[in-house]
Amino acid sequence: MVTSRFRHIYLTGFMGAGKSTVGRALAQRLGWAFVDLDSKIESRCRMPIPRIFTERGEEWFRQQEHEALEAIPGSADTVVAVGGGALQRPDNRRLMRRRGITVWLDVPFSLILQRLGDDGRLTRPLFTDQEAARALFEERRPQYARADRVIQIRAQRQPDDLARDIETLIGKPSCAI
């Protein structure tokens, strides 16, 4: 079972890694609250993420993302699915380190493509084409690798199984990645 030495579990990883789906399963398993940061931003801004990117741009979105992250109560046990680019900002990384533990859902790019399919281009503003998405994937991997824990996902697995794996993993002492 999760100890009380941290209040938040931040799930990170590339788009299509399963952060929201696994996050809901993990929160239910632990009896914690769940926050999908992208959904929170859409609610606060009253528009979908692709429209935010189109009308306001990525930098404006990243500021909204930071503000939404800061607004999550620090005292409540919460599983948070953060956007794929949230770790790019040092202030987000510091906040997450201060409030909790980060878990990288490490999914190979080939599985990301299977999960997103052609709809990825329609629903993910930074998935303009496969080559650009792969470049972004490779660019972000070093930030993801700085997470406190890593779950390697090499095939389709059930969210409940992954939630159980994460619960087991976060109970272990820190180790080098």
C-alpha cells in the first residue's frame, strides 16, 4: 500500500501512453482523488485543447497547464495525469517533486502509433505527422527518464494491471533510473 510520505502521484509520459486511463484506475485502487490535467485546463478555459493551441498557442497553453498544476490542493491525496509536455518546464518539475512522486509510463513509439492511429492527428495538436511526433517523442524522453519511477509498457495491458504494478513500484525505495 502507498505510504503517506507523499500526497500526489504524477503520471507522465508521451501522448497516448495511457496516463488518464491508468490514472483513473490507480486512483480508484488507492481510494484517492484523480485529476486529468488536460481536462482541468479545458474546463478552466472553456475550450478543447486543440482549439487552445490554434487560437492561443502552445506557450499560452503551457502557462495554463502550470496554473492548473499549482491549483491542485497540496493536502489531498491525488493521482494526477499530467500532459505529455508538462515536464518541459522546470517550475512544473520542481512543484511535482515537492508535492509527490512522478511515474513515467514508458511506452514504445510503435505502441503509441497503434493507440492513437489516424485520430492522433485530429485530437493531439502536436501530432502533426508521424515524423514530427517521433521527433517530439525522442526530444521528451530525457525529461521523462528523470521521473522517480518507471513502468515499462511493451504491450497492451489492462489499466487495472498497470495500476497494481504502479502501486507495487512506488512502495519500493528510490533507485537510479
